[in-house]
Amino acid sequence: MMERNMIRDDLIHSLDVMPFSRLVWNSEAARAKWEPVIGAVASLHDRAEYEMVRLGKRKCGTLHLAPHNFHVLIERLEKDGMVWLPIQWSKNYSGFAHYHLPTTVGDPNSSCYGVMARNLEDAEAFRTASAYNGRNAGKVDHEVIGELLGFPPCCAKFFVEEWANGFFDPVWQSAVRGNGVMVGDRTLEVEGNVFTNQMLRYFGFRITSHFPCSLNCEATKEVGEVWLDVMKKMDADLADLLVEILEMPLVWSCLHGIAIVETPIFTIITNSLPTKESWTVMYNAPGKPKASAELIPLGSDVDYDKLTEAMVEQLQWRR
């Protein structure tokens, strides 16, 4: 079956779902094991981003300062010999947003999005590329931003192209460029790795901070090794748990601005592309159980003659 590219006509352009994310446990056993550590695992990436800049592994990073924590973070930045410059205030949100949500002066439920760097030159270059206060003729330069954030050029180019086409959450676009197999009109089974897996980032689970141009992008793997090394030096146990989550089989599906991401232990519901029809990516990690043998996408017809033991357990829990 030939690959199916998503085009602009596949989107509902009048629909824009507000950012949100929910995590639902798939069993009591999974909840008992993972709930005590899930928050710390989810926050490891953001903590590592700070260290990546501090250690000179990348020129810049993004950091939100809120009224309740700005004094703590500014003091830490100062002691670490770093700078932070503001770019834009935004209302707080959970999950994923492709733009800064409008807010008002003094709103306690808001934070200031800004750039951290080891010097003012890099921080100002980032603000200029972000069209801060009308700079750069008011145009955001995503490729310069990507360079300052340490993104591979191939991935920065991919993101710019897909963003311009309205695909602000290009999960399908990244997956279809990999080594996947179409198993339905809009269903793709593909193998990736922990460094290119961005399908769980809605809740914070990711190693790298950019969308890969494909799930087998070698440049992303190289960048990811640096991130993972930093994470392991920060907290080896949490890094191992993060890798364990990212190696799990998963099913990502998107319809009408809502994405559902199913893993063996939890399901994430969040906002995404406003597609007219359902699009599904079945993700496998090398040498690990396959999504097609472990998971049944919500809403799918069930072929009871092909159920595996893992699928039976999943169906029993849903009841």
C-alpha cells in the first residue's frame, strides 16, 4: 500500500482546540508502579534543557518565568553565569500549544516566555529571530532559532516547511518519512527510537526537544545521545525510566483536533491537528514488543480471532 501524505485539505481550518492534556492509567497495577515517579520523569527533559545550555551543549534554550518562581530562577541563572531575556507573556496552559495564549497585565495565571543563554549576544540573536518587538521585519526565523537551539539543519528545514503548510503538530509527517508500512488508508506502522519519539511530549516524555525530519534521522540520534548523557549524569534512575517509557509500543491517533496516544501503561488525551478524518501511527522501538500485538486503538473494530494475551487484558480493563 502506498504512503498517504496529509495535505491542507485534510484539515478543518476553522477548528482550533485549546491546549490541554490528560493522562489516564490503563490499569491499577500500572498506576501503582508509575504514579509515584511519573511527574519526575516527565520533568526531566526541561531540567536537562537548562543543563544543556549551562554546559555549552547548545547556545540557547527556552524558559518560562512565572510570578511565583522568577526570583528563584533569576538567582540560579546569575549564579550559573547565564542570562535570560524576556520575549512574550502568555497565559499558562497544560500540554502542547502552537502559539502563545493571550493574557493581560498582572494575570497570576501567566508566565513570561524567554530565552536563556550563556551570553547576551546569543540571547539577543534568539530574540531577533523570534521577531521580538517587531525585529526581523516582524517575521519569525525558525531556521535561525533551530540553529541556536542545536536542532539538526535537516529537522529545522522539515519543521519550517510543515509549519508553513499548517501542520503545527507534524507527527504523521515525521512518521511517514521513515521506514514505515501503510496498514490502512490513514494508518501507518513504523519503527523509530527513543531519540526521535516525540509522540509522548504532550506530557513531557521526550529526550530531544525538536521534531525529527523522520523517525530514523541519524542527526537526531547524535543530538539525542548528548541529551541522554546529560540526563544520566543528572539522575540515572529517572533517565532509565524515561527510556523505558519511550521504548514502549504506542498508538497515536488524531481526529478533529484531538490526539489520543495509547501505551501499555497509560493513555494521553490532548490537542493536536484538526483533521477531518482519523490518522493513526503505530510506533515500535527496535527489539521491543510491537504495537500491533499489544494495543487496540480506541474505537477500533475488534477481530477476536487475532487477539493476543496483552490485548485481552487491555479490553478487560476498559470494561
